[in-house]
Amino acid sequence: MLQIINLTKTFGSLKAIDNLNLDIPEGEIFGFLGPNGAGKTTTIKIMCGLLKPTEGKVLIDGYDIQKEPEKAKQIIGLIPDHPFIYPKLTGREFLRFIGSLYRIPLKEQEEKIPELFNMFELNQWSDDLIESYSHGMQQKLVMSGVLLHNPKVIFLDEPMVGLDPKSARLVKEIFFNLSKRGVTIFMSTHTLEIAEKMCHRIGIIQTGKVIALGSKETLQENISPDKNLEDIFLELTGGTEYAELLKYL
Ligand SMILES: Nc1ncnc2c1ncn2[C@@H]1O[C@H](COP(=O)(O)OP(=O)(O)OP(=O)(O)O)[C@@H](O)[C@H]1O
Ligand SMILES: [Mg+2]
């Protein structure tokens, strides 16, 4: 469903993505982990057609995001790390706008939008301006926008940041259900517990290269059977040398 082929992205002399290859089947929940600056957001932006690759390509259900952007974009949804939503629209107007962009028939929008407001408990604020929404409410509105057009692939960059425990649980359940229905989910996260519980496979990226790939169990078998994902992540990414840094305290 999702193929990343020999993907490289440079910013000046910096190689943010270094010959990345990934193949993600339909219905998989894929967790993309890595330290700050590893290249996660850059990869997601390229996959969604927001950045041009320096080399290589991305295929979404067979469509090259660079060559056939409209076809590819029709079947994807993105929940970015810093979403932009028009502050002077109401929540309902925003969803109607998204619905029109994706050419969803008005009747379908009228049925689905209230269902989404119900699901995310945004009913009370549906006709208020987005600028009055809290961070978590905005996050839920962006998720509603993505779910509105039934994408085959959903990209999420740090999806749980700012969500209260109930909303975070709801979002997890939504993703499990979507995955069972064949929707492919590609998410970057720093919350290793989420990756551990939710993801069928995990890819760890460091300085633009994938340094580990597989299910949590495979990673444990290959790296250290009795270690949890946090220990494995820190061992692989060299995050355990903090004792040296504490001397600056
Ligand atoms: N527009 C840009 N211009 C120059 N360098 C950039 C640009 N965007 C990203 N970079 C660099 O590319 C590298 C990868 O950044 P990226 O945002 O993809 O990391 P990330 O893995 O998402 O990190 P984080 O966990 O902090 O979100 C970093 O070194 C960053 O400084
Ligand atoms: Mg990022």
C-alpha cells in the first residue's frame, strides 16, 4: 500500500533522509520512531507531497506522489505535528470546507459531520470559532477532517500530544478499527508505550537511516529478548549516555 523507494532528502549539506526504503502493507499500523531531528517529519511530508524528495520516490497504492499527486492525495489523510486550521472558521465550517475539497456529496457531509462531532465530543463547540478551541479540541477537529473522507492511508505525526486520556483511548480504538477495515496507518511517535501497544511493526530511524525494523517481538529477539522497547530504543540510538550530560547541571 505504501512504498518508500531509495528516498533521499538533503537540505543544503545536511542529509535529512538517507536512502530510505520501506514497504508497508494494507491495514498495517506502522510506528516510526527516532530521536529529535532523525527525519520522521521530513519523511511524512515527502510521503504526503508537501516536500519534494532529492532522490527516490513514494508510491501510495501504486500512485507516485510526485507524478500523480491528485490521485495519491485523494486516498491519504494527514494529521500533522502542527496543524494549520483556519481560526476564523467554526468547526462545522472547517469540516464542510474539507468535505468540499474532497468532493463529498453534501448529503453525506450532513450525515457524517454531526457523527464526528458526537464521536469526539465536540458537539457543544461545533459552531464556535476554531480560535476559541483548546489544543486538544483542535487536534480532534483535524482528526475529524481526516476521517470525513475515508482515506486508505492515514499519516500521523505525534498524534497523541495534547489529547486527554479519554480522547487518547478513543483515538487508539479508532485506529485499531480502521486498521481492521484495511486502512493503513503510518505514525511517528515518541510515546514508546503507544508504539508498543498499537503498532504491528516499528521502524527506528536515526540520522535519516532505518536502523531497526520489525514487530516489537522481532526487535526484542534480534536485539535483547528481556528488554522493553524503551531500553531497545535507547540502546540503538545511543540515548543512555546522559550521565555525562548531567555534569552540566
Ligand atoms: N526546511 C528545512 N530546512 C533545513 N533543514 C531542515 C528542514 N526541515 C528539516 N530539516 C532538518 O532535517 C532533519 C530532520 O528533521 P525532521 O523534522 O524530519 O526530524 P524529526 O525526526 O521529525 O524530529 P522531531 O522528533 O524533533 O520531530 C533535522 O536535522 C532538521 O533540522
Ligand atoms: Mg518531527
